[in-house]
Amino acid sequence: MSGAGQAAGVERMVGEVKAGRGGAMTDEVGVVTGDLTVATAARNGGLADITLQYTGAEEWYTLTGSPVDVPAEGLQHLHDTVLDKIRSGGGARAPR
């Protein structure tokens, strides 16, 4: 999956995190662990796509459960929540 590009006008947050024990669950390859780069991008309809990759790699994967509703607190809050969940590990999935 190549979701790394950013279209004009699309709000997108990117951050790096070390996955906790049990890593993060992806749709494409199952659990990923280690140093990850996470992107949370708004899309039409009040939803956000959450993708991640091994830091420095080219392939992007979908965090299981994505897309999700952007909460009233905004995209930054959602992104921070995702980073916290991945940091905690346990096969982290997108927040509901």
C-alpha cells in the first residue's frame, strides 16, 4: 500500500513511535513491531485513515480498524491516541 503521498488540502499528522510488546496489528501483514512511523490523515466524511510503516521503509500498512471517525477533539487528538496505543502494544488497533 502506498498511502504516503499527501494530496493538496489534506490534513495529515506523522509521528514516530516504538511499538510496545505485542506491537500493532495491520490488515496486510499482521503484527508489526519495533520503530514505526505512523500517519493519520483526514478524509472526506469526517473519517481518518491510519497507516504505518517500519521507520525508513517504503511500504505503508493499514492499522487494523482504520478508517475511524475523527473525534470532536480533532485529528491531532486522534493521532496522539493512536501513538499511545501503539506505544502500549498488545496488537494495537485503531481506536473506536
